[in-house]
Amino acid sequence: MSKMRGMRWWMVGLVTLGLIVNYLARNTLSVAAPTMMAELHIDTKQYSYIVVAWQVCYAVMQPVAGFVLDAIGTKIGFAVFAFAWSLACACAALASGWQSMAFFRGLLGLTEAAGIPAGVKATTEWFPAKERSVAIGWFNIGSSIGALCAPPLVVWAILHAGWKSAFVIVGGLGIAWTLLWVVFYKHPRDQKLLSDTERDHILSGQEAKHQDSAARASWREIVRNRNFWSIAIPRFLSEPAWQTFNAWIPLYMATERHMDLKEIAVFAWLPFLAADIGCVLGGYLSPFVHRHFNVSLFASRKWVVAFGALCMIAPGCIGLVASPYTAIFLLCIGGFAHQTLSGALYAITSDVFGKNEVATATGLAGMSGYLGATLFTLVFGVVVTHVGYSPLFVVLAVFDVLAAVVVWTLVRDGGPRTPRKTDAPAVAGIR
């Protein structure tokens, strides 16, 4: 059988496509919100409850999803969750009020929680350490592309068949991707199209904790590890920014900047295009800093976090500009900044936790992040009607700067000291 060159990049491309449909499903609500809220008589406070329902369920389920992925494997675990989130997304078309919409969005949160942990786990399986931040940048771009595609797709669906059709269409796309995943994704040890040269390249560049022989740490061992908190606390502080962008930008444009539905379709996707650039550039920025500034690969991740946090100051200045187009530009810088920072945090997670625990660690840190996002959204939904959006964007910028300070203060190179079953090279075994 002929081998394929660059098989690891095909695999990360498949993961990226999965993240696109994952984020498309979660962003469908925010774009449909102005039309849906008017039809179902939902006010801003009730809308925040709908958003919180998704965030709480997502937060609670992330460590569970990570544990399931580590236990049963990336392929089967991701497929089960993807099929479930696709059904949950489509069922949102049955909502008749804010309570039922909150219920369906809660189901979506429970099932979508596997997306990022699965992506990080697949990346640790398929990439050596020196390429991992680049691979994570490419799969993380799926989150931004999904958010980028939502405005034109959802607005098109609303104009042609109503807001309910948007949820059904996106759910159908998720089911289609699940079938692709089941057919094409394989672990490196099972991928017959993977050449021996590429397999050796992958394995020779992986740390011992990413070999198949590595043991798996328990939740307690992970949570007691200092490096876990050096990731979880920054996730708690930085995630509110991304969730605010995902859930509130269309409403901000409609209520604060007085844009109509067509203008939202034209401009609401731009911050997520900038976020795509942040995903990719942030991934390449780490090895660039490593090569040209005489710092370790691990330290380069921290420099990227700091760079992203400083760029987040831009959306904090949104209240100082009168032009709606300048406001969109500042939000674009914010999207770029957050995804640069976020990708670096995922790379750090893959550096300090082993192959058989990285999804669990990612899920636990994700729970921390979405807890922060949930608390901020509850405040946002109430406070925004009294003080407006601008002070809240300032708070988000401050949070991201604090997140960078925590990373620089706490994180240390090297993961939890879990025993390995063997110290022998795994190259021969995986063949």
C-alpha cells in the first residue's frame, strides 16, 4: 500500500474541520439572537441565562469529556460527542421560549465539551514537541472559522427560512463531519498510510510522557500539580473574553452601534477572521521566538502568552472611539489577541502533561475557564444595561494581562511525575 506524505497534517486538518462545526453550532445562537429574541419575546437578561446554561454545562462536562477521551481513545470518544452535539444543535429549533432554549443549549454545552480536549489529545498523538504549537494553532483555527462562518450562514438561513432552520442546517453539518471522522481518523499505530520515516519523526520528537507506555495520572494528581493551576487560573481569567466575543458581538453591533441584520452579516465575522490569523501566527510565533531569541521552546510559549495579553488592551479602548468601523477593528485585534494567547496555553498544557492525561488536564482547565466565563456572563447580562459595554471590555483586557502574569509566575517546565511502565523506546512497539 502506498504511503502518504505529511499524514500528520491531514489528521490535524480533520480535527480542524471538527472544531469548525463545533464552534459553528455554538455561535449559531448569537447570530440568530436578535431575530429569535424578538420572536420568542426574550429580553437581554433572559438571553444571558441561555448563554449561561451552555457555559455551565460546558464547564462541568469538560473534565468528564477529557477523562472519557483518555479512557476510550480519541477516535471513538470524539465521534460519540460530535454526533450528540449535532443532535442537540438541531433540537434547538424546537424551542418556544427562553427556558426551552436554555435547556437545549445546556445539552449542547454538555456534548460540545469534548472538542478542545480531543483536539489537544489528537495533536499530542500525531506531533513531536517542536511542531506541537504549530499544529495546535492550525486546529484551534477551527474555533475561529466556525465563528467566522456563522454570521453569513445563519443570516442567509434566517432570510430564507427563519432562525430555526439555521440550527437544523448546522446540526446536519455536524453529523456529516462525524461520519468523516469515523472513516478517516486513526491513531499513528493503526494508520497504514503513515510512512516509517514520518512515524519515526513523530516519535523521536515526543517526550517520554507522550509515549504509549506512559501511565495516566488521576484527577487528584493532576489538580495537585502546580502546573495545572498555572494553566487553570489563566484560563479562568482569559476565557470570559472569548465567550463575550462569541455570544455578544452581534448584539453589541445591533444595540450599541445600531447596525441592521445585513450589516451584522457583513461585519460580525471580521473579529473571527482576525482570530484565525492569531491561531496560526501564534502557533508559528513560539518556534520563531525559540530560534531567534535564544530561549527554550517552553519559555517561548510564555512569551506568546504575554504578547497576546498585551494586544488585548485594544478592545479595552473600544469606548474611546465613535466610529462603529473603528470599534470593529478593535474587536478584530481582540480576536487575534485572544486566540494567540489561547493557543499558547494549549501548547503549554501539551508540554507539561502526558499523552494519557492531557485530555483530562485540558478538560479540567477548561472547566476553570468556563466557570470564569459563566460568572462574567451573569454579571455582563445585568450590568450591561446600566453601564454599557465599554467598561466591561476594559475589565476583559485587565483579566488577560493578569492571566499572563500568572503564567510567567507559576508555570514550570515538566509535567506531573507519573511513573512509566517502561523507559524503553516506543518506536518499535508502535510499529
